[in-house]
Amino acid sequence: MIDRPHPGQRVSLRYRLSLRGYTGLHLARSVVVVAGTGRGPINVLVVIEDDRRVVVPRGQLFDEGAFTP
């Protein structure tokens, strides 16, 4: 998991088995656009490969280079 995402950082999204089919975003490669700050859950706006913009929780972000299925 990435602790402090920053704009321009390349990441991959990962979800637990029970949510993979629901979200359809498991292992999607993306780029961080904006990262929230402050208390509580921190959400991040990312752009996925097909130019969709999606807001995801910070806990779903993993370094793109550290891929282990």
C-alpha cells in the first residue's frame, strides 16, 4: 500500500477477492491526479488507462513496480 500518494505517481489498484468483480478495477494501472489530506479516510483521484477518472480509497493503491499477484 502507498502511504502518501502524490500527483503524477504511477500506481496499480488492488481489491480483495470479494470486491474484484464488483469494482472491475482490480490490477488497473493508473496515475494519481489529486490526493486528499486530513483526518479520516483519504481518497485519491486517479486516471485509469482508458482515461476514466475514478476516486478510490488510498488503501487500494500499490506501487506499479511492486507487482506480486
